Amino acid sequence: MLVTGNEILQDAHEKGYGVGAFNVNNMEIVQAIIEAAEETNSPVILQASQGGLKYGGIEYVAELGKLAAKNARVPVAVHLDHGTDFQQIMLCIRHGFSSVMIDGSQLELEDNIAITKKVVEVAHAVGVSVEAELGKIGGTEDNISVDEKSATFTDPEEAKYFVDETQVDSLAIAVGTAHGVYKGEPDLDFDRIKTIRNKLDIPLVLHGSSGVSDKDIEKAISLGISKVNIDTDLRIAFTDAIKDFLREDPDNIDPRKILAPAREAMKEVIKEKMNIFGSAGRA
């Protein structure tokens, strides 16, 4: 069933578990996510980045996500990840996304507040939930790139001021994760997560979670993280499965047979994540 991101995340926030938000780019990835969610009885968030929308088109991605959600036996939100363009966010809402993210983290604080308030005003009027970001998360996500020296952690006092001013539904915070493949072991600032959680009564979001150890993810969730974004781990599972298949059967030209193992590999990764996050059995 299609629901808003807020409907899913509020329950996670109140009960202390995490929900996976998995990036989608094609049908097989969507199918893997939904099958994993149904097999674990887990709520789930399908999210599309700007790169994913450029690749598939807003209409295709929206319809694919809405169809999957409509037929699913578990709650599913269709979410825009890292939206930076107001017009694009409005198009996603128009085409049925139930949740959107406005990422103004590259802006000065007051400018971030202004654009976030604008999105919240429109989205809330039509029943769509809004995620925002405060602080800069390192690495690269589509066309947004932040080097390690420029990445800054979220200030707890600023976070409270930001949420009070914008009335956003959830907040992505910078606490030591990075987008893409990690060069070393990520070092999360758990005290910062706890401090921000104590100041805010909304779900917190952890971006750049692929590659973070299970132990650290579980601890972050216990301290207040409600939404955990996963993309790179699915890409790795997808491409590794295809490489293995073609290595064993290099003459096969059937896309269905080539992509089916990739879908299965992603599904197993997603099911494992859902159990780690604590969302299994929560639908």
C-alpha cells in the first residue's frame, strides 16, 4: 500500500527501529525491494535520486513505484532523494510521490530554511511528507559532491532552530557517513546523534549508510536514527551477480536470465538490511 514517508517513519521513531530507504533505477531493483519487504513483513521506502530520475524519467519512476506500492502487502513510500530543484520537486509531487526531500545543505542556513519552508508549505497542503538536510555529508551523490575537508557535521542547536522554523517531517544529519564507496572505516559521531535526538522530536535520517558496519548502524538506530539510506550496497550486489553470471555463461544474450540473478542478489542484501535495521515484522 502506498503511504507517506511520515506514516512509516513516525512509527519507527516512536518504537525505536530503523526503516531502509533503497534507491531505485529500474524494474528489477523495485521488484527486489518489494519482494524483500514482503518476505520480511517490513515497511519500506523506494527512493529515486536525481540521477535515477534523469535515467528513467519522473513519469516512469513514479508509475513504477506507485504500482509496486499499490500491489504490495506492506506499507511503501515513494520518495525523492536529494531534491535540489524546486520545480523538479513539484513535478514529483504532481506525479504521485508520497514523500520528497529538499536538500538545501549546500546553502547558507537561512537560505536552506527559506527553500525548505517553501517546499513544506506546498507538500503538506497535498499530504506529502518532507525530508530536509542540515550539515554536509561527504562523498558524491549524483551531481552533488562534497570533499572530506568541506564536509561539516550537523550542529544540534542549528538543527533545533531549523526544524522549528521549517516544520519539516524528518531531518538528514551529517554525523560522519559519506556517499559512495568508503576509502576506510567510517567514524560515526554517536554522541552527536544522541544530542540531536534529544533536541528534536522527529525522525532522523542517516545518508551514506552503505559500507557502515552492522554494529554501528544498530547503535545509530538505538540513539535515534529512523531512516537508513542504502544505494551502493545494492549496486555492488547487482553488478557482481551479473559479472558472475556472464563469466559462467558468456554467450547468453537473454536480458531476463542475466538480470534475474542480480534481482535475487539484491533481494538478499535488502532482507539482511531489514533485519539489521529492526523493521522486519513491523509492517
